[in-house]
Amino acid sequence: MSEPLDQHSEENVEYRVAHLRDRLAAEELGELGVRAEVRAGAVVVTGTVPSAQCRETVLRTVREELDGLAVHTDVVVAENATPDHAEELP
């Protein structure tokens, strides 16, 4: 996944990114907290997911849809544990 985008394939890339967005929103993931956009010749995928399993599923879907493209991912797992102490405000 490291080939930079060229002018000729830019429309195809936008189509593939749109298809990725559809899959993330519509399939079993239902993941709307993840964004995918084309920046500086690469596809950037960012967002927050509720679990490590969901993150792996998102990354697998990204690899399937965007195979052969330069992709940078920053998908993090939300901390959903209860606090272990009270927050101290100034």
C-alpha cells in the first residue's frame, strides 16, 4: 500500500474511498467515527472506535478496499473504562 496517486487515477481513488466509507457505515461495523480522505497523494484514515476488535476490522476493511494505494491510518480505541479516581479541578 505505498504507490502514490497520479492525476489519471485520482477519480478512481475518490470512488474507492467513497466505497470504503459506505462499507464502514453500512456493514456490520456501522462505524461512523472513522473518516477517510485523500491528502497529499495518499489516503488518510482517522478516527476512534470502541474496541480493539473493531479497530482490527476497520483496518482489514481499509486494506481490502484500498489495496495498492498509499494509506496512512490513525485509528485509536476509545478508553471506555470507568475512572479509578475523581477528577480534581483547580
